[in-house]
Amino acid sequence: MSAKAVSTWSLHRTLGSFRSIDPVSADRGAAGATRTSSGLPLLDLPAELHRRGYDSVQLVHFHVPTRDPAYLDELRAALAEASVTLDAVLVDDGDLVHPEDADAHEAWISGWLDDATRLGARRARVIAGKAPPTPERIRAGGRRLARLAARHPEVRVVTENWLALTPDAASVHQVLDAADGSVGLLIDLANWKGDDRYQQLTSIAPLAETSHAKCHFETSGPDADDYRQTLGVLRDAGFSGPLALVYDGPDPDEWAGLEWEHAMTRSVFA
């Protein structure tokens, strides 16, 4: 297991504010996002992660300021120099079951998988779909995920229990089955709501190879009991992948929130 991993989703305020460009209208060579405020340059992030004890990172696609190959090569070199592993590129947009533009979305995602490969990422997380599950949509999402995986064998394609197509454990299992075993799972501990969410997470935890270890933070502080229980689901399933910390609480001190989460993961997995 990674000693200390983080998703750049946790570092919006550190890196600056971003908004994603629509995947259909975006030019293939464009940045992939619009930066709305200044912050720590992404090229400087690997050294800062190393300084803070992190050895693994998941990179959200819209934090990449340019997709120019020379820049991607420079970022890969910065990660290597800091001894920080790029566990995954998180493609945080695209809809493989879009009713009119699924082909365009798939092509846009495929371009990001090219970039993930160039960056040396172990994995790339792709959204299965943004519409509620039906048998037809499950099959379509699974087939397109499998096609992306076959087209990009250098990077492991994983999907996530996130957004409308995968609202529960059954739909996650069905999407992965529709992909014929060619796609893995990134488990997010905080995406699902409801009284049965621990049972739902327990169902998919044995399939997970990487994670978003996210705690709910309110103005009153973290929901420590819930976080401990969801982490316990992963521990009991024998999870040994990266616990990529995710913090998006109200306190602007992102690093402090991440340190609290890291302490909790150490106590549960000790």
C-alpha cells in the first residue's frame, strides 16, 4: 500500500480554481480547463508532495494547464525527480452513454488516455456514464469502457462508483461485467448516500484496486465515525491499493485536512 497518497481534487485552493471545458466542444489540443485564479504551479506540486511525505498522486484532468507534449514530458520528469508515483489520471468529464454525442465523448476521453500514457500513469479513471442505469445503458457504457481499455493497453482503465450510471453496487457489478473483465474499479468511500451504503460498499470493495479515501467535513468538523467505518470496509476486504486522500471541507487549509485523514487511515489500517 502507498505510504501516503492524495488526489489533486483535494488541492483546488492550493493549485488555483479551475473549471472544466465541455468535452465535445473542446479542441483536442486545448488545455482541458480554464484557470480562474493563481496558485502553486502544477510542475512544482511533485516536489511539494515529496516534502510533505506523499509518494503517490492522482491527477484530475482539469488541473493540467496544457496538453502540449513537451509540458507533459516535463511533468512526468518532475514526478520522477520527486519520487512521486502517478497512480491515476482522473478524467473528470465525458459521458459514454450520451444520447447524441457518445462517440465524441469517447474520442475526447481517448485523447486523455493518450496523455495519461505519456505522463506514465498507472491508471486512468473514466466515468461509466451520466444517465440512470438501464440494461441498454449498462451494456453501452461497459462496451465503450472495454474499447477504451483495448485501445490504450499501456494504462489500466478503471471506472468509479460515481454519477448516475452507477448509483449502487449492482450497477457497478453490471458495468464491469459488461466490460468483460477488462476494466478495474476505483472505489470512492463517500459518493454513495443512504442507510445501506456500508453494505453497498462492502459488495464492491473486493474488486477495488485504488480508492478515494474521502471524509465528509462539515463546519463543525469531520464525520470521524463514518470515515472510520468506510475505511474499515476496505480493510476488511483486504484492500492493498493506494488510499488516495480526498479533502474538500470548508476549512481552506487543505493540507491540514489531509493530515487529519492520513492519521485516521493509519489508525484503521495499522
